[in-house]
Amino acid sequence: MAAELFDDLSDVYEAMVDWPKRLANEEPFYRELFQRTAAEKVLDVACGTGRHAAMFHSWSLGVEGADVSPAMIAAARSRFGEPEGLRWVVRGFDHPADAGGPFDAAICVGNSLSLAPDLAVVNQAIRQMLSAVRPGGIVVVHGLNLWRLADGPCVWQKCRRVALPSGESLIVKGVHRCGPRGFMDLVLTDFPGGNLRHSESVPFLGLEAAGLGQMALQAGTTRLEFFGGYHGEPYDRQESLDLIMVAEK
């Protein structure tokens, strides 16, 4: 399901994000972590179109970007190439890294892990990431803090006019919570004109810090940190926009 979804809409998901702004916001967080860990090799799990992996590679790090979607990997390879030290592979986040390890750090960000079908797959993904890193290495998991949202109403986050291969379009994106599940709501129309081209509501898991931490501890973590955003603020279940776990092996 996830692979088909992102294969069909890979250009839409790429266009939804203001990548220069996002990466500029996140860069100091990752630089500090990687310097603290003396990271030289990084595994980007669920790498999408490869923006984070390419940024890390520009820092002279060896990087493997993996994603379950062949279309996402094809887009990453087309945009960034495959120079020495940068490798792209098609692989789900709950599958073991088949080459290139051990890594110094592994990341799964952008709410990707929340798209797992159930918590058993989340648990397996965390185990695989920790297995891929060396002792003293780190695993970073980032997702939307679903519990900040009121149960019910949609929170509309983005409305962007973009140029897609299919033509000028308007993308409207929001999220809503229904009990323990979240939903990403996406509407795609022609622009101008407003003719509906696509509409969907994609479910995702509401991950809990305690649950993620327990999975990581059972998989061999020796130290855990939780943050509520990329500026290092403490995680607050009721207030934080994000849930970020840093697990040291």
C-alpha cells in the first residue's frame, strides 16, 4: 500500500515540502548529533526522494538511502546521481540493510515510521535500524506528535500552487486525529479551474514516546533522548509539534 501510494504521487509529495526551509531548520540538529557520534556513515531509512541523504553526503559522509517505493528511489537517483559514497536501494524499513554496514547513524524521519501497518512492524523497523549501527551509534526516529491534535477536526497545514509534470496544480494538505489514529488529508486540483484530480485520507499510527522507548530498549539501546522539535526542546505530549527519539546503541 505505502509503495503504491508514493509511486503514484511521488511528484506531489516532493512538491508539498519547502525543502530549502526544512533542511535549513533541521541541519544544526543533525550536525550536532553526527559530530557527537563521530559519524562517517549514515543510513537514511524511508529516504523518499533523497533530500536528507544528499545533504548528509554533501557533508562528506557516506550515505545509503533506502525506500520501499521504486519511484522515490528513481527520483532520488535522477536528481542526485550515485557518486562515490552515495547509494540508493529499494527496501522497506522493516528489512535488514543488505550491504554497506555497520553504520554510525540511522534515521527514519518525516513521519515515515508512522505509516507502518501496525506496531509490530514499527518494532521490527527499530530493531533493524539498531542492528545496522555499530555500538555507540545512534538511531533517530521522527514523527508528528499526533496527541497535540484535538480528536476530530482537520488541521489544514499547507496550500501550495506548484508546477507538476501534469501541469499547474494546487495542493492542499491537512491532518486530523480519530482516537489513536491519525490521517493525512490530501486534495489535488488543477490551477486555475479547481477541477479535482485527486483526494485521499491516508491513515497513520499515533506513536507514543514510551512505546518507542520500550522497543528501543528491548532492541539494545543504552541511552534514550526525546525532543519535541529540531531545536532540541523537551518533548511534551500535549504541546510538541514533533516527536523525535534519539537512541544510542
